[in-house]
Amino acid sequence: MPSQSALPAALARGALFFGLWLALAGAEPMGLPFGLLAALCAAHASLRLLPPSPGGMVISALPRLALIVLRQSFGAGWDVALRAFARPPRLAPGVIEVPLAIPPGPAQDAFRALASLAPGSLPLEDLPDGRLKLHALDIAMPLAKDVTEIEVALARSHKGALHG
């Protein structure tokens, strides 16, 4: 049984997993007990593997984060396509380092996943001094600005302190 502080997370995760069950298996009355049991087990396992963190999401900030990610993802695809068809290809690959304010943990993992959607970037390594090493297709691109924009939007979408 989850603790009192983990109860909202357990209920939300259980509902999410049950919704997933319904989407995959349908609302067949004979299968609902199995779906509930599967959702309970999945919620319990998820709480053990990834305990709820203090704070949570700021729902009103998520659309801005989604717009930034979509814009940068579309821009990245367009940029790579233009570079692929340019003759000669416009590439100046290299490695740059950008400062990171988000401390290690799930939030930084989410940030690295989102940062990989910035045009021409691929996160490589977290450096001990709190910087992130990125591979860039073109080191002249404003990659640090794009990555910082994602980091700020991600930080605004969390209630808890993401910055160390």
C-alpha cells in the first residue's frame, strides 16, 4: 500500500495504466478484473522503480514546452534536409559544451532527450563541472541558445526546484 504522500501518484498512475489496458484490450466486461489487477501491479512497480518526486508538473507551462520542442524538432528536420541536399554539404561538425542548471536525475534525463531534438544536436556526455557536451552538425549554429530555451521551459514546467 502506498504511503499517504504517494497516494495521489499511485491513483494517477493506476488510472493511466488502466486507461492503457482499456485502449489495448477494450472494455470487455470479462477482462476488466484482469485490467484492474494489471493496472494495480503496474502502478505498484512504477512507484517502486520511480518514486514520486516533490513538486510535480505545472500544467499551464506544458503547452509552451510542447511548442518549443515541436518548433525545434520541425526546425531540426528541415535543417538536416537542407544540409543533406546542399552541394557541397553545409557542415562544420564539432563538439560544444553548454552549462547545465538542472541537477542529475530524471529531470536531467528528460532534458537530454528534449535537447536531442534541437536542430543539429546530440547530447554526448555530462561533465563533472555541470556542463553538457553536445555534438553539433554546425558549430556556428546558435545551439547553446536553443538548448538553454529547452532547459528554461522544462524548469518552468515543474513545481519543484529543478535547479541545483
